[in-house]
Amino acid sequence: MWTHPKHHFRRRGLSYPELCLGLAITAIVGAAIASFTFATAQAWRNTEAGISAETLTHVATARLNDIVHGARLLGACRGGSLDTPGLAPAGVLLWTRDSNGDGQIQTSEITLIGHDPVKKQLYIHTQPAPKIDITWSYAAFTLPTAIDSFAAKGNRQPIASHVDGAAMSVTFDPASADRPRLNYQLKTTVQGKVERFNGAVTMRAPVSPPT
Amino acid sequence: MSGRFPHSRLWSLPGFSLIEAMVACAVLAIAVTGLAVSLAASHQNSTAADERGMMLQCARSLLEELAGKPFKSPNAVDAPGWKQGQPARVAYDDLFDYDGYTDLVPVENASVEFEIGKPKPGFKRAVVVQMRRDPATVTTNMGLANFAYVAVTITAPSGKTFTLPYWAARTDLRR
């Protein structure tokens, strides 16, 4: 019958140099693994942030395109700023539809696309039809102060978050036959990654201003 | 110390055999390769997604500009287009002036890789504007054209290509 040799259980432990060498190697390998893991995690986070920012701008672009493509007229536009938070935030009024078919701009037919620098959101703002819908003149519709007065009442629905800054401008030359275009710039910050996006959207079937 | 840890005894302890060392190395190599492959795939996906986003942005910005142009020149004398030798888009006064237009949008985003030392590449945009009598029938007679088929094709520095189509009609459809 086989038996354990006695000396098998009396093996010596690690010697001091062996222990030091083992610890040193373990520390080096551990440090390498830790730095590799950290770099991988960092790269992963950057990728995630980039994808999030890209998705965010794509969603915002799709919503803006949807609203502006179908709009009838562009009204007042306030520039806003990408990097100066103190400035009045960007916003543009649109006559989105002629619900009652009277050819006139009514409050319930207007949509405001604006930027809220406090909540860091791009939003659309509408006012539901009251019993008597107020008719706007084209001059009132294009007045810059109309943005704030319109935004004072009604419903606000965010279309993009993490938007630190937004700038808007309208390209429209009444002398040319070109359709009006809304140019916009968005600055988003997702998980510390800052992205800037420039876009433009052209109205597909604008109408002449009502008289 | 030398008496307690005799040099000859310390270094004469049995170590790993060649086979054991090779097996350990092989296992480590397989693990590292697997990890590296998945990381590389992730990086490639991220770069490709980044590039696709930029391609879409470049193509869309030109398409929106095209969509703003009238079907027919509003001027008494039609301004020359790309095929008539006018390279400046700002001078175009109708949609068909863009036919054949090409340009190169420089790569601003550093995440799109390019070889150092070579000229910085860009996204190549090419426009085709076809007159159509109806959506299926191509015509070369402006008087008969009721539709325009517009295609903005974009080619990335990596060679990837996609086309963004758009239809324009002679008469705006009103809601």
C-alpha cells in the first residue's frame, strides 16, 4: 500500500527573498492589470459618451427637421449663444399649420423652438387653442419680444437634453426664390464630453406672409 | 544569512518545467488575444459609428441647401451651374445648377483616423440632379420636367459610401 512520504508534509515555506520577489512581481503585474483596466474603462466611457451625444443630436435633428419641414412660416428668431450663458436664449417662432384654414396666424397654430439654459434642454412650446384664438399679424409674429410673451403661457415639451448652448439664425432673402432655412448650432455635454453640432433645415413648402 | 539560505539550495529548488511554462504562456496569450480582439472590435465600431454620423451630417447639410433652391430659376437669365463652369454654390439660383457638383469637406473630427504625414482627407460629396417627367421617366427637356430626383452621395476617407435621396416637384405641395 502506498503511503505519503513523511517529508512531503514538511516542505519549507517561502524564503524571504522568494517572498520579496513574489510580492514585487505580483505588484508589477497588478499595476499593469489595473492600468489596463482603467484605460479600457476610460475608453469605454468616452465611447459611450460619444455615442450618447451623437444619438442626442440625431434625435434633436430629426425632431427639428420634422417641425421645420412641415412649417408654413418662420417668425421671430433670437440668436442665443453656444458659450455665453448670460445672453437671452435661442428661440424661433414657427407657424406650423393653418388648422382652421383661414390663412391667418393664430396662437394655437404657432410653435416655439427654444433653448432653456437652466434645464439644459431644447424644447418645443405650444399653446392649446383657447375659446377665442388670437390672430397674430405678420409684424407681431416676427417681433423678437414675441418669443418671451409666447413662452409665458402654454405647454413645454423637451426634445433634447444635455444641451448647454444653442444658437439659431434664419436665412431668408425675400428677394430670392430660395426657401427660408433655419440654421442651428448645438453644444451638448454628455458625461463630460463636449460635442458641437451644426445643422440646417429648410422649409419644404413655405407660404407667403398673411396680409 | 548565507548560512540560513544557502545560495546553492535556493537556486537548486525545482522550478517550472518547459511544458508548464509553455502551457501558462499559451493560456495567457489566448486570454490577451481574446480581450484585444474584443477591444479592437469595439474601437472599430465606435469609429465607424462616428464616421457614419459625420457622413450623414455632411450629406444632410448640402441636401437642406438644395431643398431650399427653387425648381426653376426665378431670374430672367438663368445663372450658370456647376456643369456650365460655375464652381461657387452661392451663385446657383436653381436646383439643377447643382447637377454634377462635387466638393471635399475636410475632416475636423480627430476621431476619424488618418495616416500622419499624408494630406488630411475629407468627405467627398457628389450631387446628381435628374429631371423627371414623372418619378420613373427621365427627361432632358426642362419644359417637360415635373420632378427632380436629387441624390447626394458621400464618400468617407475610409471608402464607405452612402447616398441621401430627395425628390423635388415643380409645384410646391401645400398643406
